[in-house]
Amino acid sequence: MADFEYHVSDHVATIRLNRPERKNAFTLDMVDQWAEALRSAEADPEVRVVVLTGTGDAFCAGVDLSKLADRERTPLAERELLTKKVHQVAYAAEALSKPYLAAVNGVAVGAGMDMALMADIRIAAASARFSEGYIRVGLVPGDGGCFFLPRVVGTATALRLLWTGEFVGAQDALAMGLVSEVCPDDALEQRITDFAALLAGQPPVAVQLIKRAVRLGERQDLRTALDLIASHQAVATSTADSREAMTAFQERRPGVYTGR
């Protein structure tokens, strides 16, 4: 059984971390596969949504340190481990124009939590727990936690989680906006399947343009954002899907995505 699984079905690409005996802690080989899977999903016109999840009772316990025990420990080697290996997943996720969903099925710790933060939307099982645990071993978040977490929960809450390394349960994560939804453990797989199918059924051009506008809007002024959306709207109105939806609206009948 492979440690890392990637498959596409019904326009949904699923990335599954499959090392339940290690709480889905990832190896450097898995990092390479993970980044390549995201790049493949971006390039594949059949993929409209990407889902990330884990096997067993954990989402991801971060990097598997036992696999790194014999590595060189110089400052340069430590830096390159991140910049040339681990960070490639963050870059690939940032370049993904399609919805990226994380089904957090259990504990997400350290780099595992950071990986979940890279998703556009996180849906958690009731048993899920989150921790930016780096501080407990005297480290700083190595996989984007200091970048992503404040953007999700705000600066003060992010600093509290980063400085304390405390564990946050699913309901508290929901209250702070870390996840958008919590469902029973045995319902998570069906819920993420249904939600991914819903998004996959939306006009893909409009979905991708909306994601682009939202992500760029996080770092733009209003005038630039509105200029961008004017261009996006011009593209969206030129698609067959938009014309069909507009005709359906005018005729007061349900619009049907044509799939073109």
C-alpha cells in the first residue's frame, strides 16, 4: 500500500496521506509526490476540485523526524530542507487555481496543521485537533504557519496558538474560523464528497476566477481589485455556461451547467 495516494474521479482529485501507523507524518518522498499531485491537478482539465485528507484517526502529524535522523544538521542544510523540499507544497498550493479542500479527519500538528492551512476550506471531523506545536521543541513554524494562520484566524489568535502550541478541538476551531464546518467522524468522508461534487458541478471558469479575485484581493487596494474583477467579468460573460445561466434566469427556469 502506497504512503501517498492520488486519484481523479468525477472531476475531483483526491490526495490521501496513507501512513496511519505514523499518524500520516510525511516523508520527503511524499513531499515530492504531494507537490507533483497539485501541479498535475492544476494542469489537468478534467480536475475541477482537489481534496486533501488522511487515512485512519489522524490527518497529519507533520514531518516524520525519524526519517531525517541521519541528515546533515548545518544551518544551510536545515534551510535547504525547507526551501528546496518541504516548501514546494506551499508553492504548488498557491499556484492552484481550483478549489482546494481539506477534510481534517483527526489530529493536525505542526507542519500537518500548516498543510491544512494551505487549503481554501477546511472541514473537520468532531475528533479533529489542531496544534502549531513547534514552540514546544524550541522551533519556529517551518511550513508557512506564520503566514497562513494570521490570515485565517487573525493576528492575536494566531500568535496565541503559535506562542503556546496549545491544542484546539474541532468546535473551538470552528468558533475561531480555523475550520468552516464540523461533522461527526463517520460523516466526514460523505460530507467532503458531497461538497466537492457541488463545487465540481459549478461553472469551472467562474469558480477559478472567483478564487483568483479573492486571493489577489487579500493583497491589493480596492481600485486594483475592482479593475481585476472587471476583466474577470468580461471573461466570465463570454463563456457558454454564463450565457446558458443568464437565459435560464430570464426564462425563469433552472440553469444547467453545460460542462463546456
